[in-house]
Amino acid sequence: MGLLDGVMGNASKIDNSKIQQEFMSNLNGPIIIEATGQLGQTTFKLSTPMATASTGTANVTPLTTTLAAMLAGGDPTQLSASAITEAQLATAKQKLAEIVAPVVSTIQAPSSADPISTAFEANSTGVDKLLDALDIRYRSGAIVMSNRLEKVQEGQTDSDLSTVTVTVTSGSTPSASGALPAGANINTSWLPQMASALDACFALTPSQRVTFAPDVAGIPIASALHATCEQALD
């Protein structure tokens, strides 16, 4: 099921990256599309604000959720559809484009892509690679963004990455502390294959993944890894 600002609709999976959503007819904008998922033990919610209801592609990603956060004053879950206007949405898109422009240029993603309406594939290139690169945190009154592909020194961690803080107040123009660092154009095309291999590995029971055999002292030790799991390590 899918939720479109209070209106439920049936969703059918097309492939590993797309969902075909059929909502009730006669919808009028503005609307908010929401998608809820599970990542490990964490439940997450993504949203897409739209000033008008239209046919075609409507992405629901961290980028579109950032647009919702800009319109809502920092917390995308607090956005009301009645607060969405074409002008405010256009301003939010422009501000977001300015912030991510250095990253877009480095990874050679299409600079003209609209975060909401431009269709893309989940193949770690273009817009999908941009999503892989960005880390976005939502706070009341602010959005904090960083580029995971930023070059860091040996011994540094994610906490050492440069951040851009977008100050937002509901109904006003968002202001940013700058643009994200360009970072490096790291090849991430192997990520989907690795994710698929890990899914296949963890679909096995623990006893199937690893074979144990006793050592000379009779203590069980791992002796073999299932071939499916080995693929994730290649």
C-alpha cells in the first residue's frame, strides 16, 4: 500500500528499484507522496511534495524528502500539503541544486535532472550515484548534509566530513552555509551486485552459511563458507 497525503493506493513492484502506484482517481494538488520502509531495525519514511497532481514519474528519495524538509521548516514529517506552492517548491529545488552542484559535477550526474520528475535507474550511476554519495540529516529548523565521497585523511571518520547546514523556516526561503565539497568520483557500480550477493547470503540459515568442524581439541571452528556467501566477498 502507499499513502498519498491521507489517500491510500495499491502498489505493485516492477523491479528492484521501482514501484507502480495506482491511486484513487480525481486527485488534485497539492499532494504529498510518502513511502515507508525498513532498514535493519530502523523504520524510515521518505516523502515527495508536489504542487500539482500529474501523471508520469514521481520519485520518492532522500532528495525529495529534503525538499519536503525545506518547505516544512526542517522536519519533513510535519509538512502539510496545503503549505505547498509552485513558487516555494521551485525555490527549494534551486537551493538544493546549488548545494549539491559540486558533487553532481564530480560524479557526472545530469545537472538538469529534476529531483521529483526525472526518472532514473538504481544502478549506482547518475542520480542514483548522487543518492549514494549524500548523507542527509533532518532537524527542527535545519537540514545537515555531507558528501560521503569527500576525500578525508587517514584515520578520519564520517564525523570529520564537511557539512552544509541549510537553515529553514516553514514558509520562508531556505538559506545554506555553502555548497558541498566536490569529493572524489569513486566507482560505486559494484554496490548493487554486492547488495544482491549479501541478500542471497543472508537468506540462508546460519547453519547453511558456515560449516563448522572440530579442531584437534574438539572445539568447533568455521571450516567452509557457502558458495553464495563467497560471492559477496569476491
